[in-house]
Amino acid sequence: MGSQVDSKFTWVIKNLAPFGSQIIYSDSFVISGCKWRLIAYPKSKLLNYLTLEVADSESFPIGWRRLANFSVTILNKALEQIYRRQVTQQWFDHKTPRLSFPLMKTTLGFLVDEEVKIVAEIDVVEVIINGFEVLPSEVKSVNRLFKRQPDIASKFPINNPLLKTSYMNVLLSLTKALHLSPQKISNGDLSDTETTLAHMKSIGFKLDWLEKKLGEIKEKKAKEKAGKIKIQNTEEKLKDLKQKCLDLEAQLETEKAEVLAASAPLLLSDDEDVF
């Protein structure tokens, strides 16, 4: 059982006895855009080792790295602190996706009813994916980008970290812009996007899929424009027809009035004789 608040994850193991020497895994949890999990190694009703692991790291593209500060506190059922590991800074990558450390058996001997509460605090300092430093909030988007387009930056020649970060931010903005509905993209924005896309391709990014997306949006925008013109023309024709109908109705009323007047009986004047 586990619960999470901001950068802190609390994992409660109710009873160590049934596990014996069986490895225990916590639920995965997300902190700073990165997914983690804890692994406990019990032995003789005690915790022998504890591990912090990057969850699902096998699915990440080669070249990912993240720098994190990690601390852990272990409490017994009476909420007495029985172990505290001070902040440790660690680089995690595809070769080292986890951090393991032994626990002090002397302090863990004070468990109550073999229940243990593990409180882990994680602060992600830096995240690098395929050589690009990204914000923790962008980790999911960048991971998804490289998973779908693994060769997107294979010919990108720039090595300067600041420039690489800037170009990645532009690429993410392009991706977000081209996933908007055509109605939300103005012609001016579309022109700027096309210019930026051409520049990004010229410096080595493989963006054929975004270029295709841009073409689809332009086609939809053109159809939308043509459709609006047709609607306007039809509305004008309908307006003319409605006016003609109003004019015909007025003419009809006039003609009816004339016919009614013509069919009315003639009245005799006072000075005429009546037979």
C-alpha cells in the first residue's frame, strides 16, 4: 500500500513475516514527471536492503539520464523513526537505473508487529533524454516523442547543451502547435510554423511526420476557407430569394386588394332615382 504527496511517497508494508525472503515491490509513483518504485528485500522478518528504481526504464530510449536527490525514513507501527538515510544525489541511466543500499539491522529490530512504513523523498534535479536536457514536466512528452520517432535527432549536429535544450523546446512547441485543431490555428501562426519547421529540418531534425501533419492542416484550412466562401455565397442567394419572396408577397397583397376593390358593388348616390 502506498500514498503520494508532492515529492514524498509513503509505502506501508503491513506484515513482513509472510514474505520471508521474497522481494517486495511498491506501486509505481510519479514525482517531477518521472515514474519510480521502491523495492524491499526482507530477510528473517527484517528489511535487509532497500532500492529506489526508475520504473519502466527498459522502455526508455538509450541516452536517458536523470539526476535526483533521494532520502528515506523508515518508521515502525508506533511511528518511531528507526532508520534515516540522509539526502543522496544519484545519476540514474540505462546502465544504472536503480540505487540500492543496506539497512541497519540493529535499528530495524525495533519493528512493532512487523509493520514498517517507508517514506521516500525525491527531488529530480536534471533530466537528460537522448542528450537533451528537459524539464521534469516535459519528461513524458519527450519520452513519447523519441518512442514514436526514435531517429528524430540522429543527424542533429549541435553539442552545446544550452542550444540543444533550446531546440528541443522549439520542437515540443511545434509538436503541440500541430496537434491543435485547424480552427485554433490562424493563418499567421500556420505560416510561422511552416518557417520554423523548415529551419528545424535544415539543421538535422527528421520531421517528415510533422511536415505531413502540416500539409494535412493546410489542406483542411483550404477546405474550410472554400467552404466558408460557398456558405457566404449561398447565404447571399438565400437573402436575395427571401427578399424576392417578400416583394412577391407584397405584390400579391396589392393585387388581391385591387381585385377585391373591383368586385365590390357600386353604391348609388343620393340624387339618383331608385326603382
